[in-house]
Amino acid sequence: MNLLNGNEVSQKIKLEIKSKVEAMRAAGKKAPHLAAILVGSDGASMTYVAAKEKDCHEVGFDSTVLRFDANTTEEELIAEVIKINNNPNIDGLIVQLPLPKHINEKRITETISYKKDVDGFHPMNVGMMFKGLKTFLPATPFGIIKLIEHYGIETSGKYCVVIGRSDIVGKPMSALMLQKNCTVTVCHSKTVDLPSYTQKADIVIAALGRPGFLKGDMVKEGAVVIDVGITRVEDATAKSGFRLKGDVDFESVAPKSSFITPVPGGVGPMTRVGLLLNTLEAIELFK
Ligand code: GUN
């Protein structure tokens, strides 16, 4: 069993980005500028936005975080998005999800200019990604692809099972693995006899958000196992009062796998790097 070390790989990629940004600044060019909009004070969202801001500083990007009250109206938010769309100084924009219930997420996502949509959530970018055209890729699947490539994991002709069909992870992940010449099955909550698929898979990507779901008897010997789950579970011994638990039961799955991501330190840091890579890309793509 080998660990797919997202901490290590993300650090290496961040250093590469940092030196590119230093070269841009040295050449008198503008550095990439990421703007993030945060509405309300959801604990996880505040943590994620703070992490994204820290990542930007680490690689030398400019970063702006716009924080709004939980009772901001949809129209006010739309007006902010349009302002940023029209601001030539800002290359990438993310609106942290989830938004308060009174705001239509779909409408916000579709108002962000696809040219600045570094989350890759805009239907235009989703379409281009599915067609294999160069565009912003959703950060988690993008980070997973980078991790797989870093470790030289063979994908061509392999059988990949993705568990979960979310717009953010499962669906785009399946498209990207297909582009890497895998034979892909997407399993989900209505799949009948899910283990019959995972037991045949060379690569399993678990993204269903159920802690410890994938057990050792559900994977074949030598499988590559990617764990996207990051559910917060209570843990009185942790300083924060919780710890992150993946969708994979690491204890029973790890001994059977050839490669496996730990949680934390696997997919999480690669997701963060995916956003940085998109933001770096944003200074040229569509311009
Ligand atoms: N909420 C959870 N994941 C994400 C993400 O990747 N992007 C944004 N904008 N919000 C999120």
C-alpha cells in the first residue's frame, strides 16, 4: 500500500506556481487576482474561504474577500457579481457555497462570467469540460487528476468506479476519467448492488459524503482508492471538537489497495491547488 500524499504534491505544485508568479511580477506583469464572495457566517465556509486566501498569499496571487451579511438580498449579490465581472483587475471569482436559502445558487453561478468562473461551475464551462475543450475544471476533480498523474498511475483501459453524482465532484470526475481512457461507471444512492461494481474496479473514487462507507470487502486486491469525503465527526479529543472522516474505511481498505489517499492530507489539499491552477490559468484563458 502506497499513500497518495496530497500534502506533499500540493506543496510541490504551489512552489511551481509561486515561481511562475514571481517571474510575472519580475517582468512587470500583473499577478493573478482571485476574488471570493462569502455570504453569512457558516463555520465551514468561513474556514474554506480563509484557507483559499492563505493559499493565494502563499503563491503570490492578489486576493480579495468580500464578506456579506446573511440577509443580503439576491439582487444585491447579483449586483456585486456583475461589478466583479466588469473589473479588469480581477481574474477569477468564486462565490462560496452554500448560500443562504433565500438566494438562488443557480442564478448566482450563472451570473458569474464564465471567463472568471475558476470554480468551473458555469454551464458554459461544464459543457466545454465535457467536450474536452480547454477550460476551468472543478477544483476537486482537477486536483485528483493532478494527484493521479503525479504518481504515474495508469488509467488507460482501466475500470474506474465513481461513487456519487454531484455536479461538483461525481459528474465532472467521471468525464475526466473518461478522457483519461478509463472505462467509467458512476454509482449513486439508487444503484442496485453497488459492491458488484466497486469489487471489479481498478480505480475507486468515493465521493458520496458518507463517512466510512467503502469497506475492505468492497474493493479488489491492488485497487487505487481515492477518498473525497470530508465529513466532520465529533471528536472530544480534538481541539476543534471534531475531526474529518473520509468516505473510505481506511483500516480495512488500505491493506488491499495499491494506492490510497489519506483523510486528511489526500484530496483536500489537491482541491485547494486545483483552484490556484485555475486562477493562474485565468490570466490568459478567454483573454
Ligand atoms: N462549497 C463547497 N465546495 C465549494 C467549492 O468548490 N466552491 C465554492 N464556491 N463553494 C464550495
